Amino acid sequence: MWRRKRTVLDEFDEMDRRMDEFYRRMNSLLEPMWDIPAQTLKPLYEVRQTRDLIKILVDLPYVEREAVRLKVNEDSVDISAELRKPIRYDHWGTIQRGCEFKQFSVTIPLPTEVDPDVTKAKLKDGVLAVDLIKKAKRSTVKID
């Protein structure tokens, strides 16, 4: 099987892709992890990737299995969950005076496309584990 040699342009494309990913991650760190008017918290999560699988671990304390809503698209995962009991802060910082959070909500962008129909999820000890199968990229080639 013949493989094309990598060129300088390929290296620049890879560098550009990595920079885009870096800036996307940095911007997500700057977003607040709460929405006071909607009474929503953004849970902590981790995305792990192997050759065929993407695994997402989401921290969902005080959540029952029945209260989790999971929506999987080809390029993202939407997770929302009602808390068993509201989390209340009476004094928060110097300006905030009392707020209450009743749910978790997050949209997680995926590093590659997945097959939404082949998704497994499990909630154990306040941690939601979602297994997603990567889409196989196949193409047919017409031979003259």
C-alpha cells in the first residue's frame, strides 16, 4: 500500500487544527459555570478518546438516574439533569446575595463525528459515563 509523504502544508494544517482546538478549550474555560436566572450549573466533564470510541465522564452529584436527559448528535452531546435537592448559596462573593441551582446542563462538543444510535450511558455514584462509537469513514472509489 502506498502512502503519501507528509508535506510542509500538511504540517501547517495540523498546527492550525491544534490551535483551533486550543482556543476552543480556552474559551470554554472562560465561560461561567452557572446561569443564575435559569438556576443552572454546568457540570465538570472529561472527554477521552481511543481509536474507535469516545468516552465522556460527567460529574453529576445529587442526581437520580431518572432525572438525566441525554441527547446525542453526530458532533455534540447535550446533558441536563434535575437535582434531587436544590443547591443554595446564601452569600456568594461580594455582590451575590443568595441564589439557588436546581439543575445541571451542558453541551459537550465532540472531537469527531459519532453514531448517535449506538450510545451507552451509565450513572454510578454521581458520575455519568457515556460511550460513543466513532463513525466509520468509508468511501467507494470508482475504478476506470
